[in-house]
Amino acid sequence: MRETDTPPSPDTSPLRIANFRAYWISRLSMTLAQYAMMLIIGWQTYNIARDGGMGVAEASGQLALIGLLQFVPLFILTPFSGWAADHFDRRNLARLTVALQFVCAVLLAWLTASDKLSLAWIFGIAVLLGIARAFSGPALSALAPNLVPKAILPNAIALSSISWQVGMIVGPALGGYFYAIEPFSPYAAAGVLFLVSMTALSLIGKVPQPPREANKRPIHQMVEGLRYVVRNKMVLGAITLDLFAVFLAGATALFPVYARDILEVGETGLAQLAMAPAVGAALTALWFSFRPLQNNVGPKMLWAVAIFGAATIVFGLSTSMPLSLAMLFIVGAADMFSVYIRQSLIQLHTPDDKRGRVSSVSLLTISASNEFGDFFSGSLAYAIGPVAAVVGGGGGAILTVALWSKIFPVLRTTRTFDPPEELQEDTPTGKLQEQTP
């Protein structure tokens, strides 16, 4: 039997649903803006540090602080943001977080244009961006399953990932090339994109809300979401696999170091480095949106993470731009392969009334692997050098796969996305309003 079905017909595509189309546009616009800003924030931080007399190692440490300052608000606020996503209108929460990011973009544009940008300003804005992401992640992740029926949820996750990956591809290019024209212009463009995102979110009609748990205090409900993750070995294994693998093998924080001092390709090359993994990820997500996986999903997720680690090692050792771009393409493709499987398993194995809280736990681990991983990578580069830090991280990701296949045998034995029987009739996702385009 073939491992993929035939491509879904237009009648089964999530994009036929008006609410999902608005959601997709909103996420694409927001991601474009975020990644345009993130690339330039890192580039400006590294250059301010280097031009101020810091060496490569010390300037890498400043990149580490950016990751830490975005992670701390996420770590502190995640239990509250997950509870909020399960108890308030997820559309309104998402709009508020996009509005805060819009304010950050405008502020960065003004500071850059007036030549007043400093490391202190960048660090302060990084904290605000961390607060915004703490609430936007659970709200948007928990909202998506309410917009489509369960039968096409994996397709919707793949399409949602495409919007994210397209944003990761075009966003860095937007940031790098606009910065070459005028340093403040990437932030101005990001501000416009955030406005588009808020408008699209406003077009999403009323969606089912999960039933509220009566007679339970908020703190108990927050703890319940964490308890569910810990007890569900499938969800726990999938979440923590990504946490440790990407935490150890996160090379993105060191792209400014590679662009300026190792590959010597400048801001244009920096944009290309940032785009390469996103291109691989986007093409993988596009493939899955038409030909979703059906069988052996657990073992394939483990293999994808191992390939992610191996490609990271080769990138770390490379001094050739073409080879570096090829390895980063594989890194992105392998990462998207595992993300597609992991997110499908988590969403389908979680009841709707807990999706906000479980999504917040997942977001915390993603942030730990990304933002706190950036802090770890930058700190390790400060201690042992950037090349050793990237190579060691890739080896750590491969070791994580070997350990997790033993600690969580369910990851090796999971063959399909089918959820447990008790979740088959979970209603808010399944009871879709059949909207016309």
C-alpha cells in the first residue's frame, strides 16, 4: 500500500473555508513581519557590538542575550497565556498580540531612522516581543483546529505551516534587502504587515469555544494542562524531542557571525542563510498539504530529527557558501518533516477544551528550543567558538533521537495519526460551520 493518499480534491481543502483563509492570510502576514524584524534585530545587535570594539566571541554573547530576553517572558507567562486561550475569545487575544508587535515595529523604525538605536533599546523591545509571542502562540495554535473538521486537520496544519514557512523565506529577504536600501525600511514594512494581519483576524467569524470547566480555579486549570502533557506519553515525547534537539542544534542565532566573520557574505548573504532552511521547510510543507503522510509517522519523525542534526554538523564545518546553503536547506526540510508529524499528533491527541493550555506548553518548549536555544548557542560560541558550538549541537540532536527512541517507545511504534477512541468525538473541531467561499 502506498504511504500517501491521492491529492485532496478542492472540496476537501481547508482553503475552501472562509475563516481558515482569513486565518492563513493573518498568519502569513504576521510571520513575514516577524522574520523580517528578527533578522535585522540580530544583525544590528551584532554590528553594534562589533563596531563598539567587541570581539567575535563577546559580540556572540550579545546575540545570546537577545534570545534570553525573549524567552524569559514566555517562560513566566506561558501558564497564563494557555489558560487565557482556553477561556477568552482566541481571535481577540491574537489581535492584541499583533497590535503589540506593531508598536514594536514602529518604535524600531523610528529609533533606526533617527540613529538612536542602542543595545539597551533592542533588549527592551526583545522583552516586549517575548510577551506578545507568549500570548499569540497558544491563541493561534488553539484557534486553527476550530476552523476545520478533524478529517482535514493534518492538511490544515500543513497549509498553516506553509504560511509560516513562506514568511520565513520571504521575511528574511524582505529584511535583508530592504535594510540594504534604507536601514529603517524593514521595520516600516513589518508595521504594514502587522496591520494586514490584524485586519485578516477581524474577518474571522465566530468559532466554537470549548466548554468552560465549572468550579475550578484558574491555577488548577493551568496545572491541569501541564498534567495532561506529562501523562500523555505521546504528547510529552513529541514535545520534548523537539525541545532538546532544536535547543542543542540551533544555529540560526549565529547566522550574523557566519555572514560577517566566517563566510564573509554581508547582509545579502545573511538573508540567503536565513532563507535556505525556510525554502526546504516550505517545499516539504507544500508536499504534505497535497500528499499527507499516512503510515509509520513516529519512526519517520525520529529519522527526520536525526537528519536535522547531521546536516547541522556539516553546516557548522563548512566554509563554502553553496555547501552551507545546501545543508541549511536540508535542515529546514527535516525540521518541517518532524514539525508536521509532531503538530498533527499533538492536536489530534488533545481534547479541544485543553488545546490552549497544551499549545502553551508546546509553545514554551518551542521557545525554549528557539529563543533559549539562541541564548545557549550564543553562550557556547562565547565559550568555545561558533564552529564548535554548531557542530557540538548537531551531535547533541542525534544523541537526543537515540535516547528518546528508548525513553518514549511509543514514538517508535506510532504508525498513524489516529487519536484515541475517547477523542474521536471531540466536538468543537468536528462540528464545522460549512461556510461557502
